[in-house]
Amino acid sequence: MILSWILACTPDPPAAGCRASKPQDPPDDLPVIKVLEADPSRSEVLSGHLLLTQYGEGSSYAVALEGCGELEWWAPASAPDRSISYIRRGLDGASVLIGENHRDPRVDVGLIRRVSIATGEELSRTRAEEHHHAFVEVGDGRLAWLSRERIDNEWFPQHDAMLATDIVRIGPEGSELEADAEVLFRSLQDTGLEPFWTCSHMEPGRYLPDSLDWTHANSLVLDRDTGEYTLMLRHWDALLRLSPDGQLRWILGGPAGTLTPLGGAIPPRHAHLTEAWSDGVLVFDNRNHANDATSRAVWYGLDEEGLTYEERWVYPDPNGVLHPAQGDVRSLPGGNFLISWTPAGRLTEVTPEGEIVWKAEAPGSIGRVEFFQDWP
């Protein structure tokens, strides 16, 4: 396990509000993030810390850095043939949970590791069967994760391939036995929908070499106040709300949506969910296959009793760019938003009025991101 701290690593020249210091060398294959703009009077990121995933050519890292761009901590994948799919700081505040899968999605080596921030020691290793894209720490010694399930294809005879659907598994942290995990939700059986053709991304070879990628779940969020889960099925263009025991409550968007849009609200297209509450969700709306193919960050307000939703805040890419994969957006404590434009390797902090008050970029891609006001 490689674990490193950098005490001084800032942009050259440093952004306004950042102190200048002598940089030290990160690993050769870890792309360096540089802060390009920062408004000391309005930026929240500048005085905080970020935890994110970074992808270079053939490498992936979990990374923590200060808002000035100083690299504080990093951890690579556990093996060269594995990629870090998702990271979250542990509820204990002193560890990072790292989800990994094989670079070839046909090979199932899914696992979730808990790593100490202070020592780099691997504190637990959980066998997460067919894990991909996202997980949550439930908080009672269990983890829940997105898992792929391949079944015989009875619906699309023109394709000699299995049908890949998504399920949510939940199991005890630290178990390396697949049998210890239970299925919380199955997208095929528990929605009651017959498989339908979603889009060109469903074709074998677009993401899964050997299967029809029907649902392509990419996000799983737990509301700790209610115990409910929110799930993003990217290829359905749909968000699903699940009760704590996995019962389907509603669907936003997609061909089977049960929520009605208000005020001209546009449902997400191939989006990534990042935050969810009982009365709202925050998504990075990639907008694949849309006529107005500009990616955007969207806060949808929800009325669960009236079964409606509306757009409360929207921020499209100021350059009018479509970001076809990944992406992330986080609400900050003071009201600003932090956006990861993943394929572009760009991060921006914007005010509710849409003004950029902090900006950073790196070669390669910057994946999911979390903000913290403190870091051990």
C-alpha cells in the first residue's frame, strides 16, 4: 500500500488567496491538479479539502488535496489490473472507503477496501460481488453496493448476448464470502417492467463487451435521515427512490416515470446522481442523446405527496460542451456548488447565481468528488 502526504504543493503561479510553497513530486502517473482561479472572499473550496478520484493513462488514484491545490494524501488501486470506481470518506472520519473493479468488466474482482488515512493500513476488505460504480456505508457495520446481474436474454433474439441488469446488494463489512450479502433490490423483478431497448449504449461492446447493458446503474445514495436509497439507472434516464427495505417508491424520468414535471422541468439524460434528500436530488445531467446536448448540474425539487418535481437550480457547462461520461456536483455548506466535469479534467466552484469563484484542472479525468472543511 502506497500512502503519501505532500506538505507543500501549490499551483505555479499560485491562485489568489493561496500561499506559495515548494512543490514535491507526486507519483509519476498521478496527474497534478492545478488551481487556476480562486476568489478568497467567496470561495468555500479554497479553505477546505477535497477527496476525489483521478484517472491517468492506465492508472487510478484516490486523492485528497487542500483547496489551494496542495496534495495531502493519495492511494492507488490495490493491483495494476484494477481500477478505483468510487471513494467515500468513512463515517469515522479517519478512513477512506475505496471501491474497486477489474479493468475488464467481464472479470469479477469487485471489492471495497477501508484504508486508514493516518497510516495507510488496510482496515477491512469486503468482497463485493459484481460491484461497479457506487456503494454506501450504511452505518451499522454493513455496506450496500451496486451489483451487476447477467441473465439469459429472452427479449432481443437478434443479439447473442446475456442481458445485464442491476441489483443492490447489502452485506457485512469485512466479509470475503459472497454468500454473506443479500439482495436489497432487483431492477428487473422489483420494477415490474419488461426489458425494453434503451439506446445505442445498450449494445454489446459499448461498455460491457459480452452483454446487453440494460440499466447501467451508476449512483447509489443513502438518506441518513430517512434510511431511503436513491438509485440512478443511467440507460433508463431515471431516478428511483427505494424504502429502507428496498421497496420501490417512485421513479423520476424514464419510460415508466411516476413523478410529473412542473414548470417545464426536463428529466435527466444519462445522468449521475450525487446527493439526495426527501425533497430533492442533485445530479450531473450528462444529456447524452438530447437535442440540447450540453451537460449541466441540476437540483431537482421533489414533492413526494403530490408526485411532482421541478428544477430549482440549473448550471449548464458555460462552454456548451457535452461531457458524455461520469461527472459530479456537490452542494457546499455555504450555498455554493462544486462541479466535476470529469472527461475534461476540470473542477469548478460556482455560486447559486452561476459565478465561478474557484477553478482547477488536471490532465486525464477527475471523477467523483467530496468536500470537507477538515481533513485528518
